[in-house]
Amino acid sequence: SLAMTSGARHRLFLRNCSSGPTPCKEYRIEREASSTWPAAGDTPGSNANVLKEWVDLQREYGGVRVKSLKDTGGTDVSDVIFDSRGASVNTGASYPLTLTVANAVGDERTVQVRSAGGVKGP
């Protein structure tokens, strides 16, 4: 909805991953400016396009982590980008993208992001 109301691309960006993009323990929301995304070290105070400071899922939500973010072909993805129409526009990804989160005891939930921007959960 941020991308649609502002007219600028936004992304959910994952980091602090032990091997490639998965499993990840932190995320933030960013806005693209002049075809450039904020640097990982930028903060909301240093870059107005960082909309939320890094959120540590394990600390904030008792051991919850992003287990994986993959496209339909099983390729790891590190972000989900939305355009001003609300469509997910990751270049080179095959849709839907599947975000899997897990808690410390192994319970999992998935959310699918379709290219039209719709999200489907359990």
C-alpha cells in the first residue's frame, strides 16, 4: 500500500542471513529514489527512504525467523519489490514468491506474493 499511495517503488528487504538470503533474521521497509535503494548501513535518520529501522525478528517475536523467501523455481530471493500499482516486480523471479517463517520449535507459516501484488496466507 505504501508503493501505491506514494507512487514510488517500495521493498521488503531481508538481511543478516547465514548462507545467502536464507535463513534471515532482520528486515526493513525501503523506498526507491532515482532508481537507487538505500545502502544497508543507512538509517531513517540518514536517509528518508529508509522507512523502518532493521527489525530483528528473533528478538522482537521470540525466536521467529524468516526460514526462506523463494520464487516458484526454488531460487532464493532477498527482497520483495512493489511498484506504484501494487504489483510485485522482482526482476528475474518466477511467481508466486513464497515467504516461510518459523518459530523456535519448528512451527511454520507461509505467505505467497503473486506478481499482481496479492498476498495469500494460511
